[in-house]
Amino acid sequence: MLNGTCHLNHQRGFATLLTSLIILVGITLITLFTARTTLMEQRISANHYRSSQAYAAAYAAYSYGFGYFNQGGFDQDDDDKIDYTDNDPDRPPYSLNLTSTDSSTQTSATLYFDNNASSCSATPTNFGQGKLVAEGLSDDEKGSHTISQCVTTLDILRGGGPEQPLISRSSVSLTGNASVINRYGNTTIWAGDPVTLGNSNSIKTYIRDDNTALSADTAVLESTDSTKAAQIISSSNLGIGFDIIDSDPALSGLTADDFFDNTFVLSRDQIKTLAQNAGQYFTDDDIASTDGLTGLIWIEGDQKIDIKLSGGDIGTGTQPAIVIFNGNARITGNPTIHGLAYVRGQLTIAGTVSVVGASVIEGDPSLVPTGQDPVTGNGTINQVFAPSLLQNTNKPPLVGLTVAVAGTWKDWE
């Protein structure tokens, strides 16, 4: 009896020991599995963090490159080469060190410009189209991410731009001094309502003279000097000649928005946004900042206060500007504009202004004072038609007209 009891106790002890061992092994396996899972999660989390850092760095470099391109393309020093460091095509043009907003991490990125023939249907001689390639690295340089996208520039003027130097949806009244020259065609002023040439003998319109070919040098055809290659057609003494088309219902019958759409291929809001993105959106208070600028410029006005441009040079003979006065514009001083001047309301000439390109006056009736003409003033305007400054074929391209090519974004390997 004692032997049986002892044997039973031995069995119970062995079972207890075996159970304890099984539990211990199970706990050990669970601990190891948990530790491995935790380690794997830490690795995944670390890799995700590195990937996020690398993507953020790459996107920051891409944004920098997009902004750089938007200021004048890939060749802003005009040396017929892509803007690489030291002009070495084997080196990246920009290596950026990027610090997080809380200064806790620092990442790096490299930005490339690519306008090879195989890239975005670009050509090596076209610095206004190509690909941005940005590679970002995590702070420990173990994670990397590459972003690329094709960029190009817009031509926002419909049909290549105006065909006359001065266009008004409504009337034109020139009472001071005026010289309107078109050496490329036979029309100088196109208006929806009557054109009035004041009593001053200094108001004249000109077209190309018979001795000058249309193939003549651009410097001659677009000269502000009315004594060069030009003949008078209309004046206060001669009256309105064949070069002035007025009271045209094709213009006067347009609404303000239709007139704008006939000039531009984009809406007002879209063009305004482009100017804002380029940092070239201004109000009357900071209009002096437009001096020396080129490309797309938007100047915001209101119904009570005229936009007053009192001087400066906007645009150049090689880098023109598209200036939109979103209100009434009052010109004083001696400003010069190369490119297009578009006035939504009334244009008042109170100083001496030269526009080499074209002026387009919408004359929104909600802005033009009652009983007044949309184009008026007793100052001096020298208006010369220059189609070469109205087409976005310039090198480098115009500031503010950069867009990403749809369907070309790539952020995967």
C-alpha cells in the first residue's frame, strides 16, 4: 500500500514538472516571439520614418527646383548651358541641407535639371522645358527617395497675342501727346467705340514706310523713334485714317469677361494664382516693387483708388513682362513697359509712358467713371507694336508661367 502511494506521488511530481517545463518553454517562446515582433515593428517604424524623411527632403528639393525654374528656366545666366555647379554635367546643380522645423533632424537632398532629348520630349537647346529630378536622404542617409516631374512654360496670350499696339473694348480719347506705331501691319488702334484725336499736333499714328521691308531688323521695326522706318497715317490735322478701326461691334459687343477671354487662354483667377505663386502679386501700396521685374505681374486695385504707376522699367527687350492692372491705372512719371499692359478699368495717361509691345484696355464699366473714356489723359504715350515681346518663345522663359506637365509625376522606383 505504501509502495503504491509512493509511486503515485512520483507520477504526480513528474506531471507537475513536465507541466512547468511546458509552461516555461511556452513563456520563453512567447517572449522571444514578442521580442522579435517588437524588433520587427521597430525596424518597420524606423524604415517608415527614414522613408518619410527622405520623401520630405526630396519634395523640398523638388519645390525648390520648381521655384527656381519658375524664375526663368534652366539657364538663368544665359550661357547656353544648364545651370549646373561649375557647368559640370556630371555634378548636381544643387545640394541642399534641410533642417526640420524643430531643428531636431537634418536631412539632405540633391536636385538635377534634365533637358536631354529623351527627357519629357525636351530639346537640349530649349531651357524652358525639361525634367526636375530630386533625390532626398534621411538624416542617417540610410533611406532615400526620388521624385521627378516634367515642367514647361505657358503661353497665356491667345493666338500669339494682340495684332495691334492699342486695343480698347470701348472708346479712346487722346488729348495730350501720342505716338502709336505699328511697323508689322496696317492697323494701329482698334476700338469698339469712337476714337478721338485731340487738338494737339503731337498726336500721330504710324505704320511702316514703303522703303522698309517686313524682314528688316527687329530693332528697327520695334523702335520707339517715329522718324525711323515709319510714315504718318492719322493725326489731329489729317484726321482718322485707314489704320484706325473704331466703333467695331466685334469689340463693343463683348462682355468684359469675353474680352478678357479673347486676350488670355486662362481665367483671371488662374492668372492671378500664377502671379501669386511667382511672388509677383502687388497692390497699389507696393507697386514700386515692380521696377525691374519681368514675366507675369498682377497689380490689384479697387473701385475707389486708382493704381498709380509713377516710374520704373518693367520688362526688358529680351525679357518682357505681362502686366495686368486689375483696376483703373493712372500713369505718371516716366515708366517704360516692355511686353503687354492689360488694364481692366480705365487707363489715364498723366505722365510720359512708353509701351513696347501692346496695350489692351478692357474698360470695365463698373470701374470707369461715368461719362469718361476708358483711354484718356493729357500726358504722353509712346506705343510701339512689338510682337517679339508678346510670345513666350523667349530664352530664358518668362517668370511666373511655369506649369507641371500632367501625368509625368513619378515618386517610385
